[in-house]
Amino acid sequence: MGSSTEGTCNSKEERSDARDAEQLSKNKVTHILSVHDSARPLLEGVKYLCIPAADSPSQNLTRHFKESIKFIHECRLRGEGCLVHCLAGVSRSVTLVIAYIMTVTDFGWEDALHTVRAGRSCANPNLGFQRQLQEFEKHEVHQYRQWLKEEYGESPLRDAEEAKNILVMFFLHSHCRNSEVLGLSQKTVRYLKFLKYHKVTEFRLVLPKRKAT
């Protein structure tokens, strides 16, 4: 997952990131997941997953969760980087990343959303996508976690640990002290309050990547 940095909301920036071959190479990005109305491959030497989808509450993104999770996970297992983008980096791409985080951790959709917001403050799936994530949490995520384990075995990535650390940092550094406003689950709030009480403020956020073979 990498370290958490403050994000911005800029559709021009989001589009240019996916076209900047030099910057992608610098960040070891070898895979790009594009999810927007006119998604298509743009660069040579990059593996793409292109999902045509509108940022509409009626758009079904759930049907693309499995292929997206597979694409991102296989990339990360090789120790490579995957850029997931739409046009503004607010709704469509965020929804797919949340589904992935839910699958590789034990997070519900709200905690997964706040994990994303720790690095991209503008992350905000539309209401239709939020409902799809809620349904995914209720009815499918457990099967997806089992599928991922059966397909790839025990993961060498410590995603659950890192995701919790990111949430802790988000909670401790937020100016909002009301957990209801933050939208964190009660289980997570109890965990964070324990850490805050004991003045735990430093966490290792960067996971070691598995070396390519």
C-alpha cells in the first residue's frame, strides 16, 4: 500500500499522472487500472486494465471488483506499483481501491474509505457506489477474502497491519475529535483511543515488498 501522503482533488493532475511515463517509471508503476468513460491504454510498456464506467450512482462497479482486485494484487505480489485512476480520483477509482483494501484486510467499507482519505483527502465515492460497498461488506467480502487466499496462498504483504497504522495516524492527526464525524467503526475507535491514551504516535507505514523472482 505504501506510505500515506496528503492527496489533492485535481482532475487535470489525475489525468496527467497516468500519462507521465517518467514519473510512473520513477515510482516503479508497471500497471495502470483506468476506470472512466473512455478508459484505454495510453503508454507502451505498461500493463493496463481498462474499465469503461461512468461516475453515476446507477453504474454497477461491483461486477468489476474481482478483476480489479486480481489485477492490483498480482502486481503488488511482484513488488511492482499499480496506479488506479479515473478522472478526478474521487469516486470511481476510490471505490475499487476500497474494495481491494476490504479484501486484503478485515476492514469494513467505512474504515477502508478513511484509510484512503489518509492519503487522498478528497476521496468520496458517490452514494450509489457507497451502497454497493455496503452490500459488498454484508454479502460478498468474506467470500472474496477466501478466494484470494485460495488463489494466492498466504500473503507476504502485511496489509492489515499497515492499514491499521494508517488509520491510527489519520485519527491522531485529525483536528476532528468526534469519532462519529470521522465515521470510524466502534471497534476501531476503541483501538485508536487505547493507542492515544498510551501516547502511541509513531508507526512504520511502509511495507516491505516481495522481491521479483
